[in-house]
Amino acid sequence: MTQDERRRAIPFAVRAALASVAMASFLLVLKAWAAWAGGSVAMLGSLADTGLDLLSGIVTLYGVRMAAQPADQDHRFGHGKAEALAALFQVMLITASAIVIACRAVLRIGAAGTGEAGLGIGVSVAAIGATLVLLAYQRSIIRRTGSVAIMADNVHYQSDVLVNVAVIVALVLDQYAGVRGADSVFGIAIAAWLAFGAFKASTHAIDMLMDREWPDEQRARFLDVAARQEGLKGIHDFRTRRAGIHDFAQFHMEVDGRLSVAQAHDLVETMEDALLRAFPRVEVLIHLDPEGHVDTDNPLVETDVTPHWFGKRA
């Protein structure tokens, strides 16, 4: 993907975020009415989850728009970490909501079911259908853009389908099967699910803010392409990180020390071209070293990551 293609991909991610906000707004009104009329704790939990979906969608929209801004004088590596900051804000809201829902559910354990179950079931079925449509649209946008923020939003809406299924089961058990307390139990389960989702979201966001290395499989694929380039004598100090939809990789490239500056520079450009074709979303920074050069006594920096691939290329 070229820089022009990346810029054209940005509006697709924004459209997906806008679709998420619109869907959450519609479901929020629908579920608020159902929760008020039916009095179900499980429906209240679903309503709270949808309220967070709306706020999450707004924050995601802001994060996508901010992260898509090009690098400037003050942010030379771009604004990709805006997505991680937005995610941490969502985590705080989700955690607070889970606590409130759990407390209310505990207070209502053993109470008889109230309200009209059919209303809550009907609303939940409608919410599931609408959410499935949004999920399909988001997946099409993810295929076009690879947006991490939209991926996270997609995962969150997948959990919404499960939440709505839980509401239906809770209402059926509580008000049709006569299983007293089922509504509260499922309310607590929904709160636990929200808390688990908050933990996962916080882990991904913190990893991005802390510049965690790529997964081993992604690092191996990158090195497999790099190590096959002609003229390469070794790679060390290989570092990676991610910010939003952008990935960054840097390493020291060893070449024959007898080459001229122009010849060595040509090898670097060949390497960059090959990596750009294979990994269009990665910004690569290469430092040139003569073969055998030692920069520091730090073993983490000096580790040669290429021997395994040299055997394949030989």
C-alpha cells in the first residue's frame, strides 16, 4: 500500500467509526425503553454496555481521525498512539460500569422477576440482528484498511451479540421457567464479561504505549524477507513497535566493508524496496554497518538475528 493508498483508506475507517456511533445511538434508545418498561437487571446491563458502545464509538472515531493525521514537526513518528490513549479511556468507563451492574445485580438476587419478558426478548433479538449487520460492514472496512481501532471495535461488538443472547436466556429462565434469581446471575455474568473485556483492552493499549515488540511470528516473517536480500552479511539490533495502524522496524544491516559508499547505499535501497513491497504498512529505518562491526557490548543490541535464514538462502 502506497502513501496515497493509505490516505484514501483513512475515510473508510472513519466511516466504520461513524457507523458504530449511529448503531450504538439507535440501540441505546431502544434498550433504554425496554429497561424502563421491563425492569430487568440483565437488560440494564445490556443497556449500560450499549451506552459504553456509544462512548466507545465516539472515542474510536476521535482516535481513528487523530491517528490518521500525518507526521508533523512535533510528532515525527505520527499520531498512531492516539488509538491506545482512547482505548485506555474506554477501559476506565467499562470497569466503572461493570462495578455498578454487579452491585445492582447482587442487591436483587432472590427477587422475583418484574416487567414483561417478551419486550426484553424482542429488543434483544432486534439488537442482535442490527449488530450482525454492523459486524459485517466493519469486517469489510478492516480488509480495506487494517485499522487496529476498528478491529477492536469489531471484537467489542462481537461480545455484544453474546450479551444480548445472555439477556434473552436470563429473561426466559427468570419469567417463563420460574428460575428465581436468573436475571441477577446473568447480570453479574455480564458485568464479569465487561471487566474481562476491559482487562484485554488495557493490555493491548499498554503494549502499544510501551512499544512492545511485534509478535514472534510477525518478526520472523519480516526477517525472512530481509535476510534473503543479496549482499547482506548480517542483521543485528532489530527493533519493532506499533502505533495505531502503523508499524515501525529498525535494524543494523551488515555488508562487505570493502564496498564503496554508493554500492552499500544501493544495497540498503534494495532492502527497503523489498520490505516495502512485502510489508506496505511498515516504516523501515536501516543503519549500515561493515561486516563484523561491534557497536556496543550490550548483547541485546548485538544479537545477530540472521543465521537461521542464511542456511536457506545458500
